[in-house]
Amino acid sequence: MNPLIPAPVPIPLPAPVWLLQSLSVFTFILHLLLMNCLVGGVVLLCLSAYRGRHDPQHRELVRRIAPVMPSVVSFTITFGVAPLLFLQLVYGQFFYTSSVLMAWGWLSVLCFLLIGYYGIYWFSFHQDELGSRQFWVILVTAAMFLAVMVLFSRNLSFMLHPADFYPRFLARGAGGFLAPPNPATWARLMHVFVSALGVAGLGLALLAGAWRRESADLAAWARRYGLRWFRTWIGVELLVGIWLLWRLPVEIRAQFLGADRLSTGILLLAVVMVVLAMWAAPKSLTVGAVALAGTLSLMAVIRQLVRVAYLRPYFDPHALPVQGQWVVFALFAILLVAGLATMGWMLYQLFRRAPAAGPSAP
Amino acid sequence: MNYPFWEVPVIGGGLVIGIIAILHIFVSHFAVGGGLFLPLTERKAYRENDPALLEYVKSHTKFFVLLTLVFGAVSGVGIWWAIGLVNPEATATLIHVFVWGWAIEWVFFLVEIAAAFVYYYGWDRLDPKTHLTVGWIYFGAAWFSLVVINGILTFMLTPGRWLETHTFAAAYFNPGMLPSCLTRTAVAVALAGVYALLTASAVRDVELRHKVIRYAAKWLLVGAFVIPLGGIWYMSTLPQLAREMTMGAAPAVTIFTALAVFFSLLVAVFTYFGPYLYPRYFNLTFAFLIAVLALATTGVTEWAREAVRKPFVIYNYMYSNTIRVNDLNRVRQQGILKSALWVRTHAVDPQNPSAAGEDIFRVECASCHSVNGYNSMRFAVKGWRRSMIDYQLQHLNELKGFMPPFVGTIEERQALALWLVNLNPELAPEPAYPAEKTGAAPPTNPGEPKP
């Protein structure tokens, strides 16, 4: 059966495909970094809240990590908007179809997100009052974010399988909850999850650096603990990565195993970077973090290459007409630079000063 | 037509969007107006050297952040989610026209989020001048994000010259953009007052409570004074049919428009004679009452604004059922079942025409009508014979100006009529259907926009 694929919108793209895809990848990298910290962070919090019932170090760890999490959630969501926008522009006919075919699941992302987000605020504002209920609150919160992760992974994976769309429609109509699995479903999901655990470990080690003045022992322990998480889970991630590679269709796998020099080179570089990150992190967190950020960036590029490869038999976005809206794009670019600079200035103002007794009249 | 249709039982997809959108608007306008309220009130506290007022602003900030950053942000994403599920074709079209507009809005939103956090966590860390600057940055970013999204929203009802030029500038600077921007800014200021009344009513210090209640009431009244001015200006830019729908042509829309005016007046009158004149008698219950009325005003106004856009989702460009005006003749010629991708039957089976009728209903009608729930088709055709339904289908856009024309072949129209009449099986079956030439339906009906 020929796959049913909606026709693209009969309006030219407002910029060349390479620019839209580059922006999609660039903004996705920012989202990916934060999303890893969020998902790994809530799992880490969950575990520490459980162990913290008897272990004061874990208790203290929870006390210090929790207040950071609301802003991580907020920026994860916000940075996730842009890549989804560019994805809908270029590959909308696949994305909307897969979303509609699992509409209830896709819509429920909002509920899970809302409960998880308020859960994390509740947890961070009322840790002391929660007492032994702490663990249950963060467990439910973590479950919400993990549900969001599963639904995202399933939808973005389903959109790459347009041949499954019409059979699914005939069998279940529109509006299901979960998309049908494909050979790479579980490997892809585990790849996201395990990566998050590892990245959050390094995030913890970095965060611990800020606690050195107040509590050197805690900072040293948290750094060791975070690094252990990082190295363990990123080690596992390498195995999961191989699993995922083997679950990809044979022609796409071949693309990364020599058939295409660029794809193979990027994958190799990503592996080298991650090994460098694991090796360097205990000696220099900065080098480790930069290498890990580089790895994640390369993984975002690989993800884009895989998407293009999956959809190549059905659709070539380069064939779409383009009519550049360059003036508005220039305005966007200028505002983006100005906006990032403003954010940088505000954050600098916030973190350059220690908390004071309170504001006074000027 | 181009995408599978998500049938939401009972309430229909339109209400899913409506519920999320109304709640979002009620909070997101507060995110803008509250963003002005915070630095102005903080500055007032410094100028009057009033530490108690400053403490109030601090506590209001926490409420503000918890409501706008969490619910406001997630429900904003929620509208995007919902329109993408209910009407992917229109969403994709908007994204093609406005992607850089949305990207710009995203930048403002990023700055807004960062500023909100720095403002909140900066109360004890920043000097007052820097803190106030962050507050102004927040408001600037929030207001510009409203300005950007407002132009996209008004485009759908008043696309103006875009229909001919297809340029971003023509799309964005559409006739409804400026008046709607003024109205929404005024709504934001009024809602800042509504929410401030809620938090002010909970203040324990009696003197401070009275002061802040009266101060918050002024915000609401200023907004309430400007809203009608913006509203009248906005109404003057509406397409003729849309304006007529609010003035009697469509009773439900007229009632909702009247309710919007009535609730707004009620809020303004209650506020003037309550918290403004007699703050000492004002309490949390009264504040909730005003908030509920304000939410009701938002609800009916937004409902009416959406309703007057019918029969289009993008005026004179795409009908509510996502069929483009330019595609009408093509679809008429080749039939709706051959034009639509996501149907189970691609031709009317003479043995079972009802199956095709159901598919056609999903493609052409279900974006506004449910079978048994909201805007129910079963009730709409109750008591009608098949010939009556068929006649209505032939002249839909003439009989009801806010409905798109039926497009499809004669066999498809008859199949739909059969399926519709079967929704009420208690009606006696009609005698044999009158003979009619088969094939493509007659060309455009009067009143249709020229493709």
C-alpha cells in the first residue's frame, strides 16, 4: 500500500531548507542539553530523596538541587518551542499526521507537563514541610516528565514511518494514545533516557562546584557522586547507541558505517568526543563539559541526518519553492542576539552578588 | 481534507481549542499587564518609602511567577498543540506565513522567562535600580510578544492585502492588528488589576490592604475605560458578514457579543462601587467574583471572536473545514472522496452510500459539528426529510452565510444526505429519490469568494 502523505502547504518556504534545518538543529541542541538535565535531574532527585531518608548527604543534595529545577523545566520547554516550529515548517505533513494519529497521547503531554511542573515547584518550595512525603511527590513528578519523554519519543519516531500511517488510520482511526512501535522504538527511547542520566551526573558535578565555599565536604562528595553517575551511564549509553544503530533500517545504518563519509565522520567524532568527555571530566570538569556539549551537538546533527534519511524515499524538502523573507529574518537574527545579550546581562547581575538582606529604597 | 480528522466525542475539537485558549488568554494577558504592574508598583513603593507595599509586591511576584510561568507557558504551548491536532492544515499555513514572526515571539518569550526568574530571585540579590530595570525588561519582552502574536491572530479574520500580495508585511500589518493590539493591551492592564485584587484581598495589614485594593481597582478601571474604544475600532475593521453576525444575523454570536459587553460593564461597575469607592468592605470572595466575571468576559469575547470568522478559518482563503477557496472548483470536479486523503471509501458505493456519507461528514462538517454533542448534527437535522437535507446541502452558504458551501459530486451530496437522515432513524423512509443528473455538482454558488 502506498503511504498516504498530506501535500505540503502551497506557500513557499520563507527561507532555504539548509537555513531552516540549521536553526532547527541549533535550537534543538539547547533544548537537548536542558532536557537531559531535567530528565536525569528528576531521576537523580528521586533517588536521593529516597536515600535521603537515612543519609544526610543525599538529603542535603536534594535540598540544594531542588531550587534549580523549576528554571531548568522552564527553559527546557521554551528552548523546545523553536526546533518544533522549524520541524513543522519543513516536515509538517509527517509531524501533524503522526500527532493526529496519537492525538490523545499527544494532547496529554500538556497535562503531564503541567502536573510535573507544578510538582517540581511544590517540591522545591515545600521540601521541609513535605517530610517523608518528599519521595512520593518527586516520584510522581518524575513520572510525569518521563511520560512526556516517552510521548515525544514515540511521536517523533512515528512521523518517520509514513508507511504505517494509513494502516493505523484504518485500524484505529485518528486520536489514539500511543503510536505503534517500530523496530527502533525502544532503543531510541533508552538512548534518550540513559543519555539524560549521564548528562545530569556531569551537571551535578558542575553544580557542586558552587557549594565549595559553604560546604567543602558536601561539594567534594557531590562531585564524586555526579562523576560516577556520568561515567557509568555514559558508558551504558555507548552500548545503547550501538543497539540503536543496529535497530535502524539497514540502508540508514550503512550510511553511518562507511557508505556516507560525512555521516560516518560525524558519528566517529561524536564517539571520540564522548570518550574524551569521560576521560577528561575527573581531571577537568570544564573540558569534560565542553566535550560532552560537543557530543550532544553532534548527536543532534546525527538525529537530523537520520530523519532526512528516513524520509528521503517520500519527500525532498529541497524541492519545495522558496521565497525568502529576508527582512523579517534579519530582524529575528538581530533580536536573537540582543535577546541573548540581555539574558546574559540579567543573569550576570543575579549571580555576581551574594544574597543580601533585602532591597532598600534607592 | 489533507490530514486525518481527530473526532473529539461530545465537545468537538473546536471546544478543546476554546477551553485551552480561554484559560491561556486569561493568564497570558495577566503575564503582560502584571509585568507592568510589578515595576510600577515597586517604583511606587520606593517613592513613597513604603516597605509594606514593597513586601506586597514581593509576595505578588511569587503568585505571578507560579501562575504565568507555569500555567501561562504550558497553556500557550497547549494552544499550539491543540490547533495542530484539530486543524493541522490551517496551523501549517500560519506557520508558513509567519514562521519568522513566531521565531521573534520566541525570542521575546525567552527574555520574558529569564527576566521573570531574575526579577523573582533578584528581590534579595539586586539593588533596587537593577531590579526595576529587570522588571521593565520583563514588561517590554512580554508586551512585544503580545504584539507579535496579536498580528498573527488578527490575520486569520482580516488577512487584508495578503490575499493578493502574499507578503509577510501585508499579512502581519493587517486591518485588525492595531485595534486588537490596543484592546488586548487594555485587557492586560485590566487583568493586572483583577489579579492584584485577589492577592491584595489576602493582605493581613488592614491599612495596606485598603491601599492596594483601591490601587488595583484603578488598574482595572483604566483598562475597562480603554477596552470599549479599542473594541469599537476593532469592530470597524471586521468583514461585513462578521460584523453582521454580531448584530443579529447569527443569534448565538449576537448573544455572546452582548454578553461580552454586559459582563465587561458588570466588572467595571462592581469595581467602581466596590473596591474603588469602598475598599474597606472588599474581601477575597468579592475578588473571586470579579475574577470569575472577568474570566466569563474573556470566554464569551473569545468565543464570539472565533465564531465571527465562520465560514472561514483564514478569511476568504481557507474554509473552516480546511478546504481552500482556490480548491473549490477542483474538488467539485473530482469529488470530495477523491480529493480527501484520509477517508475509508474513495467513491460512493451504490450498495452502501451511507458509508461514504459518514466519511464526507468527517471531511466537510466535523470540524464544527459533532454527531451527538456540541453543535450536534443529529439535532440540526432532526425532523428533516432527506430531500430537505439535500436541498440545504445544495445551498448551505446561501441559507446560512456562516457555513461553507458543500463541495463534491451529486452522488456524494446525496450520500451525505442519506447518512444525515439516518441519524434520526425514527423518521419514515422517504419515497424513491428524485432523479438527478449525476456527476460534478454545479459550479460556484452565489456568495462564495472568487477563487
